[in-house]
Amino acid sequence: MKSLLLLLLSVLATTATVQAQWYSKTYSMVAGWNALWLSGDATYATAAEIFSTNTQVSEVWRWNPNPDQTGFTGSPSAPTTNSEEWTVWKRDDPAEQKLTQMMGNTSYLVRCDAAMTLTLKQLALPPSATWLISGSNFIGLPGLGSGDSTSPLLSTYLASFPSAETTVLAPGSKIYKYVGGDFSATNPMEVQAGAERLNSGQAYWFESAATTDFTGPVEYELPGTSGLAFGRTLTAMTVGVTNRLTTGVTLTVRLESSEPAPAGQPAVTGGVVLTRRIFNSTTNEYDEIPMGGGFTVAVDASGRTNLDFGVDRSDITEFDAFHASILRITDSQNLTDVRLPVSVLAASSAGLWIAQAKVTNVSSTVPGATGTTTSQPFTLVFLIHLDASGVSRLLPQVFVGKLATTGNPLGLCISEEMILSQAESGVAPRRYVTCQLPAISYLNGVGDLEIGSTVTWKILVAHNDPTNPFVHTYHPDHDNLDPSFSSQLKSGEESYTIDRTCGFTFTSEPPNGSTVVGWGTTILGGTYAELVKGLNGRQDLSASGTFVMRRISEIADIDLTTSSK
């Protein structure tokens, strides 16, 4: 039995393909041991694939911070495969290849048989770091330096560290770096922050007297690791900036192109056209200014500011086109250099939606009765899918998971036979169902699912359908069988065929006059109207109210196959 989520409203989960913004960084490696800080993520390929052409690399060790580890008192210990803090890949030892992927914002020890330059393609990630008070910290710094004489001193970079007192970090804190060659009493070597030059690709061992998430003198806050991911519906996003320095800085903000995606990854169709949003106190609105080649912004000492961005989707017309860029920000003191991912998809309402209609008015069948308002709203729940070509479908059920088709893509289907189980795919499928539709596969809508338009569905509930309200399995007067229980009766003898015409009219504002964040983009809605024939032989019934739709998946394609046979 497949593991399925049966309750329609229990989880409102969005499924989407993971996209990325790519750049390459080159690291100068010496013979022996090197400490590498990977700012971006390279999990698109295995370690064996990444280093297949870099034959000088013989071993790669990933540091896994352990909050229960005791801090070093002399110098960092040599790595060992018996320690949970290390995951290793060795080229010539298949038994020692547990390291399969190169994660971002992570430190690595890389052993090279000879000096070389190592170029790694990676996807941009916002900086992040976790400093542990109870253990050693093997961390890199997203600075602008390359370790030469023109690079800032490490002491300048760390001067704003949260636990700073009279010296960097805390009095007596030790800092170590690897200098190539074999491990020894002088490798890793202790360095003085006041003499060490900043190297953005270098990872150092730090002793810390504080638990913190410090990443640099200038820090950035984003909604998540996807950075400025506008998706299909967002129109504005904000980057929070905090200046930890006791002096003001000027930030240079520019937009860079993404490199082509690695093999097997979703292609980058084009760049993102960003705008800078500046609040206009006269109009009480934001002015949208094309970002162009970039801009600068001053941040006061120990100050904070927000960088507000909008997006121009006018040139993005293809539904599947993925546009991506990299927002690169540096500061006037050359202490920080960060790459933040930016992405946008074509605006579209395509995907799977849950619609909840609240019926508040029903025509009366009582002779002489006046008024149609119900004593309380009655809720109807619908599943609606809209594909990229604008075809809307009403569904009694839909499955979300990995499909049993070629390549097993993540997708939607209407038959359980077309979805893989968790045991088969490693992903638990979800099933969404409604209980008020007859036993059909789907119904196409008539009209456009967009603001200002109406979509209608004609739903015929057969007189012998299990969902027909006249049918009762265990009642002899409502089972559609003759007195001998041998012949099926026709419609109108015990039960009746019901004809429902359901109409959804989409409005630009909530019909009840309220304010709903995301209305018209992430939330759709308007007025609901239904005409029912067959419940009352002499009079048609009408019902009306309002409805709200929320999208639970942006997948535009749906497999309408009813059987795999």
C-alpha cells in the first residue's frame, strides 16, 4: 500500500524544481594539505565526478561541526576517519569514499600531490556560519582578499566579532592555518590576526569564546538560502544589511550574469531585470528605478539599512523559462564580498489550487418564503488544476510525487497507478481528494481562469452514483433496485440525476471588501454561483457566495492517464 496523505487541507505544500545561479571560483593549492572554504554549493555532482579531472587531488575531508566536542587547547588534532567530525573521500581507496557531495558554506581539507589551481563551479549561497563555544571552529570568511600584501588584515575583518574585547575574538584565542606539506607540529601553524592577510578561499581554525552566527563586518539577511527568489508571483523583496563596524561603509551593488548550469541541472534561460525600490514620502509609494549597472549605498557606523528590489518580468514569456543572476555586493573597506542568488519565473497562475467556496445564499423552495441568506456559511471544497496553456480542470483527486513515467519526474497525476510509492522513489507521495464530486476522472472548465473572467463546470451526478444524495446503500427505498433486488431502476424512480453548474468569477479585490495580502497572485478568489437541477422536480435551486483559492503546487503539467495498463 502506498503511503498517501488523505486529508485535503492538512498540508499546503508547494513542489517545484530546484534552480540555481552559477559561478566559478579558482583556488590556489599547494602540495600537501590545503584548507578550503566553499562559499557556494557544489552538490550537483559527486566528489568523484568533481575531482575526476583534477588528478593532483588525492584526498578531500569535510569538517562536520560537533557542538559536543571539547575545544582544542594546543592545536587542532589531525583528521581521522574514526571521528564523526570528518567525512572523507580518497581517490585510490573505495572503502574511504563516504564523502559524496561538496556542500556550501563548509570547510574542507584537500590533499594535493603537487601545486595546482582548482576551479570549482558552484551555486551562489548567502553567507552563513555557526561558531561553537564548546568546540573548534573550522570556518572561512567571505572577504575580498586573496591573501597577498594588498589584502586586509584578519584582525581588521574580525574587529567587529561579537565577543571582541581588547583583541580579536577574545583574549588568548588561537587561530591556525594549513601551510601545505604533511601534518606536523607546525602544520597547522598558529597565526597572528594582526599579521595574517585575508584570503576568501582559506579556512582557518578558530577558538571562540562565544556562540554566534558571525560571517563578517557587513552582514546580510535574506528570506532563505534561495536568496531573492521572486518565483512567479512575488513583486518585491528586501535584503537587510547590518554594519558591525564602528565606521561607516559604502556598499557597491551590481548584478552579474549566471554561468551556464552544469550538466544535468535546469538550464538558465537568461538574466533577471532588477529594479531598485525607493520609498517616496510625497506619494507614499515606492519608486521603481531600473538597477542598470548597479548602485552604491552608504551604511552608517553600527547602522542598519534595507535594500529593496523589484523585478521586471515583461520579457519573460515562456512558462518554463528560468531567469537567474547573481547580486554581488562589496564594501568600501574591501572586507566583504558576497554573491546572492536572484531568480524569477514567468508570472502564471498555472498549477494545482485548492478552492474553498462559502455559500451564504440559497433560493427557498417553500411557497411564499422570502429571503435567501443562510443561517451560517456552508463550505464547498474543490481541486482545480490550470496548465500552461490555460486549460482548467476540476479534479476529484490528484496525486503529487514522483511519476511512474520515463525519468520519474516530480509531478501530478490523477491515478494512483501512475505515482511511485515511497519505497520505490524515496519520496512520500501525497493524495488530495474532494468528497463532493462523482466518480469521474476530471472535468474541463469553460472560460478563463483569470481576474475579470468566469470559469464554469457542469457536474452531472448520475442517479446511481455513490455521491448522489438520494442513494443509500442499505436502504431498500434508495438503492435503485426493484422489489426483487434484481434489476436496476431508471432515474426518477427512486433517485434522480442531479445537474450542477458551478461558476467562479474572479475579482481584482476580495468581494467582501477586506484586505488580503497576495490577492491576485498567490491567492485568487471572487464570487461563487451554482445552479442545481434535479433536487427539486418542480424548481431549480440557486446558491451563491464567495470563494478563495490557494496554490499548493506550481507544476503546470498533469498526467491524465487513468491506468498504466
